[in-house]
Amino acid sequence: MKQLKYISFALIAAWSLTSCANELETAPTDQANGAEVFKTAESAETVINGAWAKLNDDGPTYANIGYSTVLRTSDAMGSDVAVLTNKYGFPSAYAFTEMINNTASRPQFIWSTLYSTINNMNNVITRIDQTEGSQEKKNQVKGQAKALRAFCYLNLASFYQFSYLKDKTALTAPIYTEPSTIGSVPKKRASLEEIYTLIKSDLTEADNLLANYTRNNKDKINKAVVNGLLARTYLNTGEWSKAVAAAKVARTGYPLMTAEKYKEGFNDISNGEWIWGHGQTQEQSGASYAFHYLDVSSSGSYYYSFMADPFFKNLFDTNDIRSQLFQWDGLPGREGLLRYSKFKFKTGLIADIVLMRSAEMYLIEAEAEARNGNITNAVAVLNELKTARNANPYTGSLAQNEVVKEILIERRKELFGEGFSLSDIIRTQGTVVRKPYVDASGQPIKVQVTTPDGTVKTVNGRGHSVFNFPDQSAFAPNSKYYLFSIPQKEVENNPNL
């Protein structure tokens, strides 16, 4: 992993909190830097660029590299990824012993990363109107800052409290909308309703500010990304018609990829279906390290740790292009594990990180239509996605609960490894489901594998290895183990929590 220097970010270190409490990073040696970086709208944009790079590429350990840490943790704590517990990175998250532990390093890193980004965006939003430059440029910078702040708060709302539809008054995390200084008073936790009110306000304003903006790469936030974030937000808050409308805007101009394209490795931001992502180069490739967990087929991948639950494989039609990505592992010591080769490194062990695709927008639209009672529309949108994947169209019951169930299964199939597993379980008040890979009589299910020398042999299929919470209770809806914990360091520094 290459160590990157965030020059633009360092310029505003005087205002960047390591958490939302009043613990500051090292003060700058040149106080004029702050005034200089916000002199023009163009220079203010470098703050966003630096914060974006740090959000995605920086990290204290190989297991905690930028925002990908949130996505990998979400999937490791779900139902479909069977994490190898003898591999580095995510066994504690998989076993539900890490994110509930507020002294662990990962809860501290995720919290600090989100609030550091929020604070940088607060500086941009507060100062951009006083900079020199065209109104068009100021609108672009402010719109992107508003959207990125909303994105961070949406993550806090999604992982630090149960579903909005369970209890919108539930206290979650503090809200900060002004730049923090050494004299800032730490805030109390806001309710989900208060956080979502800010998220919707920020995104709605960003949608207007970015109306005429054309980006030059998919790392940048544009109107499509903003509407994708609005669609996620409205799905969380049960505003079904608004979720449908936003999802349609977001996916416009981003056609579903061909079936064959699906097999190329989910590593290229130029894919026409990708709405938003983080591009990687040989010189700037920190976020690529996440692929060492996801890529279970490339010879250069280190860990091969995000295997698939064999029962997940059974959800796919045999003609579905996605079903061709499964392979029983025949390597010594790994025989009987199930590879799902959705993610593959590019040459040079780099890979772009996907953050939003139009397929997700189809699924949001379908689910929102179904929950709103528009079953015919929901099935039509769902089948549009299924057809693109060569899967059988849905022809089952048109009962609302059955259609919603089918759409949620399709989300699992389509979005595997992209960070939605745990957040969907929290959002829908669902439960983690992990079963031993055995038949009805309790005997291991046999599978055929091919060893490196070409020998075909029959072995026991291997799936999940963790089936309960640390206290040995069964998985259940709205479990405390699903939530990310506020770090102990934050609790100590912020008496108002």
C-alpha cells in the first residue's frame, strides 16, 4: 500500500477533529494557509479533493483503509459472506465481537473518518460564499460539500441506530454543521429524525446547486449521485414515492451492463452502469487494498477471505450470468470452500471501488413501488434487472409481502460484496441467517472440487463458521450486536453524549 500525502487536507488540519469531541489534530505551523486555501472557489475545491482522497485511501492498518472499511464490515456482519476466521482483517467483525466493542480500533477509525470528513465539509460550506470566483464554481463546490456531508451522516444514521421506521426518535450521533475549533462545545446525540432532516436538506440543496454541473470523472459528485443518495435516504425513511422518483433520476444515462460485462471483475470505474466510484492508479492505490478480501480467485490476492455461503449460491437460476461466478475451491487446505468471483484485481493489483450503480437504483425503485402498493410497476422494474442478468423473470405471487421478499433477495444477489448486507438488515428489521452446510439429516453436503493437478474429488462443502452472537443467543431482529458502537474515546471526551 502506498502512503499518500494529502496536501490540501493538511492545510485545514487546524479545524479537523479526530472525532466530534474537542480533540484536535496537530495545529498548522502557518496560520495563513487557512486563509489562502479559501481565497478562491477553485482553491476551496482542493479541500474537497483532499478530504475525498483521505476518506477513501487513508487508514491506520491494512484492515482499515478508508471508507471501504465500512463496506467490508457491513458485508462481513451479514448472511452471505462466509469470512475465513484464520485470515487477517475481518474475523472479529464476522463474529460480532468487534463493532460492539467501543475500545476496538475499527469503531474508532470509522467514527473519526466520518466526522473528520464532516468537519472539512463544514469548513467548505461555511466559507465558499466569501471566496473569489464565479457563482457557477461556488455552486459546484458547495453542492459537492453538502452532498458529501450528507453521505457521512447517512452512514451514521444507517449503522449507529436501528431502523428509522422502528423509532425515528431514537438518539444516534451528534450533528455538527459549523467548523469545529478548540473552543467548540461537544454536542449531544441527535435523533434519527433530526439527522435525516439534515440529510434531506443537504441533498435537496445539492441537487439544485449541481443542476448545471458536468463532471469530468466519476469520483466527483453530480446530480445523479445526489439523487442516488436521496433514493437511499427516502427508502430508509419510508417515503416511497420520493424514493422512486429519485432512483429514476439517478439511473438515467447509466444503462445496465451486459451479462458478459458482469464477469469482468467489478474493478473499473468506466463501466457504464457505475454512477459513482473511486478510481485507482498505480501511484494512488490505497483503496485497492480492499480487494485483497473480496478477490478470491486472482493469484496475487493475499487473503481470499470473503467466501460465499453455499446456501447463497442456491438463490440463483442456473442460467443467471451471476451463477457462473461460483466455484468450489480445490486448493490444499481450502477444499470445499465456495468462491464467488465477482471481484477481480486489474493488472498490477489495483482496482477501482464501486460506490453506486444503476442496478441499485432499479432495486430501490422496485422495492419502493412494492411497498407503496404498486405491485405491477415493482415487478416490471425487478424483471428489467433480472433480464439483464439472464435470470428468470419473477412470475410468482403478486401479494405485496411476497414481491418485497423477492426484491430483497435480488438485492442480496446483485449487491453482494458492495457493502449493503448489514445496513439492509438494520433497515428492514431483518436478521442475520447463518446455517451449517448440512442436509436435512445433519450430514455434511458433499461437493466436487478440482485440485491443482486436475484431479476431481468429492469433499465436504464448507460455509459459515460463526452461527451465534458472542453471548450464544440466536440471531434476531434489532439486535444490539448489529450496531456500530460510539468509541470509548469519544464518550470520554464528550460529556454531552
